[in-house]
Amino acid sequence: MIELLLPADVSCAATRAETVPEGTLFPEEEALVAKSVAKRRNDFATARACARRAMAGLGLPPVAVLHGHRGRPLWPDGIVGSLTHCNGYRAAALARATAVLSLGIDAEPHAPLPSGVRELVTLPAERERIGPPAPEGTGEIHWDRVLFSAKESVFKTWYPVTGVELDFTEAELTFHRTDGAGDGGDRLPHGGTAAEGTFTARLLLTDPALPATLNGQWRIEDGIVATSVLVRPDWKDSDGS
């Protein structure tokens, strides 16, 4: 699904598998999760298996993917990328730095945010636009979860370039639908088809290395929300997407 949200020069790989065979990780990766619980190890390993497949898509040999501050993946020189994992979906997206300045992807279960989280990750204007939380099982879009995922993609794009952490309240998002339901539509399409669209993120904390507004895409399919943001190196000469 994530490949539908990114251009062709980004190599994507995804899986719905929860585990990978023993020996998938490099020794230095194993050392990072040696004392972790099984879920953390599985999330780590499946995401890195996706990363290796994405590397192959760029013609690169498989290498270990270690992490830096706050778990940011450390990619080979000349490569930018992003990882994501949630229950039922893991993905990696990689590109050459000559073509992409930075990118971020995120996946989440399509379900309401836990109680109390919505207020922490949204601005008042965003809550007004997305409306009240949708009950589960009604076929409505959980816009709070879409917004949370989109902000994760924004932050994954922002941090590797700026080195500055961005709070959830330092980006204001607006969503649009492109699946024929019209802007602000609140229901999933009938017949099991996906809901999808675009979003803009107005950064309330700015940095000259990135545009003040980031553009992204979102999609809901088979119970998963996926989002992406991408910035080109020549964004100052274009719209940053």
C-alpha cells in the first residue's frame, strides 16, 4: 500500500507478516534488541527485512540498519528513507539523496486514538475540522488516527534534515479526499475500496532547510492507515513535493 503513496523513484517494500526467519538480522542489529521483548524484536526485524528489500530495489547490497537518536534509522551514505511498523503492517521506503531530500512514512491501525491522546496531538483548529471521534464499526473514517499518522510522517521527514524535534502541536494539518467522496467526507467507500487523499502540513516551527508547508498523501485500506511525505532537493524551485 505504501508504494501507492510515493513516486516511482522511491523503492518501497511492505509486509503483513508479524515475524521473519531467524538469522534475518545482522549481528550488530541483534545487539540492539537482544534484551527487548518479543514484540519489539519482531517489529524491529520485520521492518529491517523490508528495508533490505527496498535496498535491493535501488540496486544496493543488504546492510545493517542501526539507529540514532529516538530510533531514527541510519542509512548508507547517499540514501534517505523511512521505516514504519504497526500491528498487521510493516514497510520501508528508500530513495537516493540526489533525488529526494527527505521522506517519511507511517502506518497505523484504522481505529480511534486511545482516550486522551487526541487532545495531546491535535490543535483546536484541527479538532474542529475533523469533527468528533467516529465510533468503531460504523464505516466512518477515523480522522484522528489519520491525522496522527500524517504527523508522524511529517516528523520523520523533518527531523533528519533539521536535527530538531518537532512537537505534535507544531504542525497544523488539513486533509482532502481524492477518491471521489469530496473534501471532508467521513465514510469509507462501499465495496471494500480504499479511501485516499492528500494533506498539507503548515509548520509552526520553521527551518530554512525545508519548506514551511509540507505536502503528503494518505490511504486507508484493509484496516490500515498509511501516510507519506516527500521533499525534493530542489524544493525551493518548486512546491516541495
